[in-house]
Amino acid sequence: MRPSTRTALERSAELTRAGRLVEAVEVGERAITGATDTEAPDVTQWLHDHADDFLHDPKG
């Protein structure tokens, strides 16, 4: 996965936790729809592995 895609997904999680859902969806959607065919499985796996990041601060 490109670093820019990962950064966008991480930012989407941050925005979600901050209650900025519209922005979170916009950022996440751009990352997901902009992913290449070869990135798609990595994006899916990242979302699966980091689902809790959207609810709880992963740093504690």
C-alpha cells in the first residue's frame, strides 16, 4: 500500500474519533476509491486490522 493511502486511512480514523464524520468519510472514500487494484487487498486488510482505531485511540 502506498504511504499516502495509509496516511489517508489513518487520518480518516482520527477524524472519526474526533466526531468529524463527514470529513472522515470524505478522506476515507478518496483513499479507498483511489487505491489501485493491487492495493485493494491491503486496504481491506488494513481496515479489518484497524477497525478499533475508528473507535478508540490506538495509542492508548
